[in-house]
Amino acid sequence: MNKQKLWKYTTVVLVTVLMFSLVPEVRLFGLFIDAIGIDMLLLLVETQIAIIFFASYNQLVKPVLSNVNVWLEKIDPYYFLPSIAQIRECPVIVLHAAPFLVGLSFILVV
């Protein structure tokens, strides 16, 4: 069974189940799914999940990571985050983005 037929059958089954509901709002939701299709509904849900994820990342995780970055720059003298232009010019400079790696390699070599 190809993908297009599977989506059609899934949509028909879901709309039928929703139309037999006693709550009028659920029936309207069934008509909404019938109008836009189940694949478009899933795309809308995925978009909302992505927006929530990125918003929570920007508000919760990014400030913590920026504080960790400042703390690592104070502790490790060889640690910094290179820009894309610096990486293109010298790809080995990416090793400086791993905390304590350059200092540890200096100690191991000596």
C-alpha cells in the first residue's frame, strides 16, 4: 500500500470516529481534519512543537550555556569559540572549543 492511500484511509477512519462523537466541538474538529487533511494537521502540530522547543531553548537553556561559556573562558586560557570564518581558515582551531583539551594535550606531550 502506498503512502498516499494510507493517509487517505487514516483520514477517513479518524474523521468517521470523530463524527460519531456526541460533543459538537469534536465533530467540527473532524470536519476541520477532513478539510485540510491529516498530513497538514500533523504538520501544524509539528510546527507548534518546534516553536515551543526553540522558545524554551532561547529562554531557559541558552542563558545557562552562555554563563558556562564565560566561566570556561575564565578557567581555561586556551578555550574559546571560533567563528565560522576562523574555522574555514584553520579547521584545527575547532579543538579550542573543547574545554581543557588543548591544555591537557600540552601536558601529555610534555
